[in-house]
Amino acid sequence: MAEPSPAPRKRPEPPPAPLRSVGGEAREAGALDGLVHHRLRLGIVSALAAGEALSFNDLKALLGTTDGNLSVHARKLEEARYVTCTKTFEGRRPRTEYRLAARGRQALARYLDHMEAVIRATRDTLGR
């Protein structure tokens, strides 16, 4: 009687890329920043990068979104310390103003660098 053949050896899997925490979210080093990648959050940080500060109502009109949507996504960026939020009163009317923090400016720059690299690699592939 023949001996059964040994089970095939599995290749060891490479170790996962190191994780780093960005805005309270752990992600793989070199991975796309999902916090910035979301359409509305990208719109918020991009709009704030173009100017000094924007009010809640200005951002809402610029991005064509609802109060609730803007509030939820702005809060995520604020929790990550990508944006700062200042609440004041003009007379009796509340005014909420957002500014892009240094950390948010760096995150946007990394995101844009990453996307430019993806575009370059894709163009190189299509050009062959």
C-alpha cells in the first residue's frame, strides 16, 4: 500500500503593512485616507483649503448638501482634528465657522499626492 502524499506546503503570507492611526482610524501605511476620500469630506477640506474660513451655510450651499449630512461629515473631520469649528453669535443668530487645521492640510496634501501617483501609474499602463 502506498503512503499518502504529504499535504502541499502553503507559502507563508507576507506580514501585513504596518498600521498607523490617522484621525483616530487605524489604516495601512500608504493606504488611501478614507476619511478624506469620501466625496463630501473631500469637498469640505478642499473648499476650506481654498480659503481662510467658511460658515456652515456657505459650505452647505457650496456642496449642495443638507444640514444633517454636512453636520455629520464635518463632525468626523473635526474629531480627526482635520478641521476646527468655532461657534459664535451674530446678534441672536448662531454662526458656525470651519477652518482647515494644519493636520487637515497635511492629510489633503498626502491624499492629492496619492491620487496623482495612481493617475500616473494608470496612464503609464494605458500608454503601453
